[in-house]
Amino acid sequence: MKIKMPKIIGHRGCRAPGVCENTAAAMCLAIEQGADIVEFDVVSTKDGHFVALHWPDVRFLSLRPWSYRLEELPPLDTLPVILQAVGSRVPIYLDIKQPLDEARFLSLAEVVDAFHHNTVIVGSFSRTTLRMCAQHRPQWILNYDCLPVLSAIEQALEIGARWINPLPWGVRQVFAERAIDAGLCFVPAGNESDRRQLRFARWGAYALSTFRPAHLRHVLEQHFGAASAK
């Protein structure tokens, strides 16, 4: 089987001097650096706004960020701000960091529909949230965030996921092979180890996630160029 070069996901957009991750600026720079997809974390505030914020976060040790109103949080880019910046240039990948009830999911979906007209990927550890997505936005791609255990493959299939996103530490080749054999796209979670990224690519990863899209593209092009020359 010929292995294709994986797509590159800009993890939280990217990291660069003067650019904060999970911001519109990070998404735009990731696209400039060659990301095929941009990913950002999403939480809903107490008063119903959606913001780009990773959680767990050391700033929120006592209360979770969704316990606050937007005005009570540090300055954060909202979902509309990021979607307007990205437009429909590349697919977006929303990594939802909290369980959403139906009303909040539909509110999120309406915001996305208003600004984005390309592929939408939704990732979550919450199978309830992913099932809700499958019900209300069946055209969106579900990505099941999980531990790298074989039982997660059946769980992904049960909720209708098309991608599976195991944490990168402890992933074995048998996991990748069985996920791919089951019809899932193997999309391991972000990491900055070139050796690990190349290993995942050889195992048939559909996409790889990184804070450094330009660097990873260079590494992959070198590897796949050398492989095709043999």
C-alpha cells in the first residue's frame, strides 16, 4: 500500500513570536505557513458566547472557564472573530472542550454556518456532544478524541465518527492499523516530535497536528520526496 503524505493541521493555529495560539492571528499565520486545516479549542461562556480557549488552563484552577461571563474572562478571540479571519480558505477543526447541551450546540452550529462554508471537523472527548453533532449536522466530520486503547475504535464507530484522535503518547502501530482497517482516518493528537510524526505518517496517518506547520511540511516533504525517489 502506498502511503500518502498526511494533511497538516495547524494546532491552535500555530505558535510564533508575537502571536498567541488560539487567536485569529494564529489561524491566519498557520494558513500562510501551509496548514491544510486549522484547529482551535472552543468553550462556551456562562452567558452563551463561544471563545477560543484551551482547557485545562492554569488560569482556571478553581472554576472552569464556562463558569464565567465573557466580560469576566481575559481578552480572548470569539468564535465569530476567528471564523471571519479564516473565511472559507481551509477546513476548520473545532475541538470542543466541554460537554454541550442541545441548545448550546445548536447555537454554536448557527455561528459556524453563518461564517464558514468549507469542511467542518468537530472533535471532543464527549461522546454525547459528538452524537448531538451527528444528529444536527450530519455533514460535519466527527473526530473522536480518545486514549490510545483498542476499545476506542469501537466507540468511535458507534457514534458515527470518521476520524479518531488518540493522545500521541503510547500509540502503537496496531492501533493505527485497526483504526484504518475499520474505515477511520487515523489523526493522532498534536505533538512536536519529528520522529513521532514521521512514525505516524508511515503508519498511514490521514493528518498530523502541529504548532509549526511550515516546519512539519518541510519534514514531511523531505521524507516523502526521499521515499518516492527510491
